[in-house]
Amino acid sequence: MRLHGRMPEWPNGADCKSVCRRFESGSGLSGGYGDAMLFSQWVYRGAAVYGTVVTLPLFFTEQRFGREHPPAVTHPEFYYGFLGLVIAWQLAFWVIGGDPVRYRPLMPATFIEKFAFVISTPLLVALGRTPLFMLLPVVGDGLLGVLFVAAWRQTPRGPAGAHGPDRPAGAVGAALPVEDPL
């Protein structure tokens, strides 16, 4: 965009009013799919931020964790390996949130990531193999799992070989303008 005088001149020839309408409708922020895409973006990006915030401190609390929840960690490679895996999933959530249409096929894997914990933990509590307080994080993961399913259902399938209405296959970076056939 170049400013000449007072009115901006957009590279694809659009005027200021059409650009403003696009952003007011939400399509400028969500790749042209409106509220459904915006919902998916917020769900996945929010999950990434939340998961990172609650996981990173655990890298520095191994000893305390062992004292407060005996027995002590006897295999730190499992402890830190698990935390690394959790952080890797937070990165995947962030990437999915950046372009939900493109990464929609990956979304069902995120259901498994959440519901494996949500289903197994209450069973372990019922069998007396894990403490009752572990049900608290189950609530958060269960809510995120339900939101992931809702985001997947609302996210439109992209056309085969394309990555959204404004981004042709293979495009990198910002969306390229596409002429509207109507």
C-alpha cells in the first residue's frame, strides 16, 4: 500500500472501502471464510498459548513434583520427554490456528491428543492408580477437546490442492489477491 496524498492506493487496485468492508466482515482476518475460520483460529491458538503457559514451568519443577506427588521421578528421561512432546503439540496447535483450512486434516489427531487423557485419567482414578486431583486438568483438556471437535466441524474443507480462497497451492507468506469471478 502506498500513500499518495490522503487516500491509500492498494497494489491490486482495490479501493479503501472494499478493503475496509473485507476486514469488517472478518474475511480479511480469516482467509475469506468469516466467523467459522476466526473461531477455529482462536480455539487452536488459544490452546497453544494455554498449553505452553501451563507446561513450561514443569521443566523447572521436577524435584518439587516428586516431593509433592510421590514417588519421586525415577526416570527423568520420561518426564522431560513427555514435556517435550506436550510442547511439540502446542506448536502444532499454533500452526493449525494459523491456517485451519489447510491443516484441517490434522485436526482429528488433536482430538486423540486430548481425549486419550480425558478418558484414561478418570479410569485410573477409579482404579486407585492416580490421585483424585488429576481430574482437574481433565476438565480443561476435555473442554479443549470439545472445542477442537467444534472447530473441525466449522472449518470448511479447502478445495483440493488449495490452501484457502486467497492462497493458491504452494503460496508462501501473505495471501495473494484472487479476482472474484462474480
